[in-house]
Amino acid sequence: MIIRVESDEQFHELRSRSVGFFLTYDKNRQRVAYPMLHKTKCPRLQSEEGKNYTSNEYRKVFSTTLAELHNWVRQNDSRELKVCKICLTPVKFSMDEKDIATLPLSLYEDYSRQDVQRLFAPSAAFTVGAGTWGILGIVRIPNRPGDFVFLVTLGQEQGAHKFDEGVTVDGVLSWQSQPKQSLTTHTIQQLITHDELRNTIYLFLRTDEGKKYTYLGTLKYLTHDTERERPVYFQWQILQGAPPAEVCSRINLVLQTPTELGEALNVKDSGLLQEIPRPARSQRSGTRTIAFRRRKFADYSQQEAKNRTLGLAGELLVIKHEKESLKSLGRQDLAEKIVHVALTEGDSAGYDILVPTIGFRPKFLEVKTTCGGADTPFFMTSNEVAFAKLHTNNYVLYRVFDYDPESNSGMFFKIEGSIEAELSFTPTEFRVSR
């Protein structure tokens, strides 16, 4: 929808939105620098006086889509549309529809299949309704191994198969591969091992087969169904989150509310941890069908890393588990000597819990808790990693996952000794100096 900006107050309100574009033009249609297209946050839109954004000499219109603004120019201005060189990459934008070049990739903008092909493979041939870019839903990006484009039409049917796909309010995409693909298909194996820090999957989605696709962002692997194939069922985290309400309304996307169709956990007793065997290293195990269907939880690993309440809950469960283990061995005296170091010393110690043992050395326990599954990444500080390396003989990492705040319960496995032999470490930031 095109919105005419009538006042400075309205301009500021529209400029605060994370999605959208302004088209600035001069009233008399005489200046060669106009009309000009800007993103809402473009610094050039800020005047030195901090006012007069909508003076009599210059006017603005706003839209969440570039296509609407392009059509507005065609109907209201005979000049060529200019693109701001600060907030948008300069591109050819001809008034002749057949000569329009694709604008830079922009979140929540609409794109045809040919637009997408021009973005990622400009030298490739394009045929409507055929070929790689004309019909496929999973497209490999040329010369970029491991990078893909997903072109998703919700509610689509292929033969006798109806795709059961959707997006939750937390930005979790339920998605299915092509019906012919199995768990052992090379492409599927690449998707299962997808690492969003090294490769990129771009999501383009529409709800109507006759409309363009809307770019919703990039994806992170969450889980897949280990029991169903042809097609293979996946859950992905949209890294930019669920689309804003105005975008959902425009593209007729109804966000789903995550529901639990079965029991949240096999463990129902309050304050109980259930141990599982340690998963094989670097192997994404996925989930069984019943768990896959009932759980569509977003990946909040980065937020959880900063959530002291969640961390404390996991530590208290581990302390309870360790105390019960010592009591079962008849060592009530040792159970009473467990120290919650994370509370007494804070994070500087490099570990969370000190547990006395029947042997000579105490155990140093580090607890990492997430609401997500066993495959959910977690974070360690440089201090924690250094401590673990120095104390491999009596160090234990408790990995608590599927934590349920309502029942205060979850699952866990342990890594004892060298964590470097069992875990993969990816640097996410660097301290830089000269």
C-alpha cells in the first residue's frame, strides 16, 4: 500500500519501521536528481535542522515494497527513478518494464523466479515453468558449494502428495523436500549438516501460486524427522525471525502457534533429569516423528546463553542429580559437601559445581542448559574453555537439553575428560588489537 507522507510526525513514525522504502520527489518535477528511492533508515533522510522532512518543495511516499513505488513513479512521474547510492546499491532501473534490472536483495521484498535467478545466477538461462530456476523448489547457487535458495509455495500439492508446511510466530519454518528425496540423498545430507556460519540458505515464500515470492531471510537447521522420507521433513529457524504483521497481512501468511500434540517430555516428575547416551560427535540425529510433530521450538541459543535464570535452573537440577547419586552410594556426607561455585564465586571460576568424590580428586562440573534439543549449539567463554583444557582428568560437562520450565525437567548427557575430542568449536567473534 502506498502511503503519502503528510507531516513530519508521520514521517518519523514510518521511518521507525524496520521494513519499507521512501520515494522522495520534488513538487515541480524539475530536478534531475529526483525521484529518488531510499531505505527507511537511510542517513540522507535526516536533515541538519531535524525538521521540514515534508516541506512544500519536496514530497515523500512510502511503501513496504519496491514494486509499488516503481509503479507509482510510472503513473505519476515521467522521469527515471534514481536509487540512493548510500543505502541501496546503484542499479539500472528503467521505466521500460522489460529492461528493469533486479534491485539488491531486500528483506520482505517480492521477487519473481526470474528475479531470483538474476540475483544469484545472472548468467544462467531462464525458462518459465522449466529448468533449474523456473520450477525447482531447492536450487543450488552456482560456484557456492553448500549455499541454496528455497522457493516455497505453502499449501502446494505434487501428485498425490500435499506439502504440510508453515511458519510459527517464533519464526520456525516447517518444510519438506521434494517427494522423491530420501534421507540418504546427497542434497538432503547437505541440508542436515548445514552450518549457517559457513553457508547460507535463502528463503523465498509465497502463499498463492499466482503471486511472486517474498524474501523472508536466511535459515538455520533445527531438526529433521528420522522416520519419514520421500519427502524428508525439516524444521528451520528463520534467522531474521517471523515476518512483521504488516508483511504477513500483505502476503496472506498466517503464523502458527507452536503446540505440543503429545507430552513435552518423557520425564514428568518435577525437578527430574533423565540421562541419555552421549550422541556421536558431529552427527545430527534429528528426531522421531512423534517428537518432530509436537515440537516446533525456535532456536534461542544466543539469548539462552545470556539467560542466567535458565542456567541456574540447569545447575540446580545437576546438583540434585549428583546428590542423589552420592546418597545412593551411602555417602550422605559427600552429598552435603557439594559446592555451587557459580553462586559463590560467579562466572570467574571457569566451572559451575564442585563435587567431592570417594577418590582423591574432586569433580569440576560445567553445566550448559538449553530449551532446544541435544543438537542446539551452546556457548562457552574463553575462561571456561581454558579451565576445561587444564583439568581433563576430573572435568565433566553436563549438557542439559529439552529443558521444560513448567515441569522443571529435562534430558542430559555427560562429556567427561577432554571436551576438544568430543565437541566442535566455532569462533563467533575476535578481540582485535595492533
